[in-house]
Amino acid sequence: MYNGMGWGSWGFGWFIWIIILVIIIWGVIKIVSSTSNKPQHHSGDDALEILKKRYARGEITKEQYDQMRKDLQS
């Protein structure tokens, strides 16, 4: 049908398949790295930050702050 005249007959058909394979591998790596690079929050760190902000705004006293901080760290 093609008389042997495909991509392979030009001598670079293998190169096209290598490029396609590299693009597929690159895509998979990008997808995996984008899902695994999400920052992980530690609830204790977040709670301590909230506590510090509440104390800074004057919502809680020094004694309440100290007690809550001690509770969070234990």
C-alpha cells in the first residue's frame, strides 16, 4: 500500500517515537510532582498561630494564652 514509505523509511521514525515517549514521561512527572508538592499543614502549628493572633488582638489574657499554649504543646 505505502511501498515501504512510512516514517521509518526516512530514517527518523524512531526519533519521533522517542520524542512522544519523552513527552508522555514528562507529563506523568509533572502530574505526580504537582500533587505531591502541596504544603502539608500541621494542625498544631495552625492552632498556635491562631492563638498568637488572638492574644495579639487582645481577645485573651496572658494567663489564658499561656494555658492554651501549654495545652497545645502537650
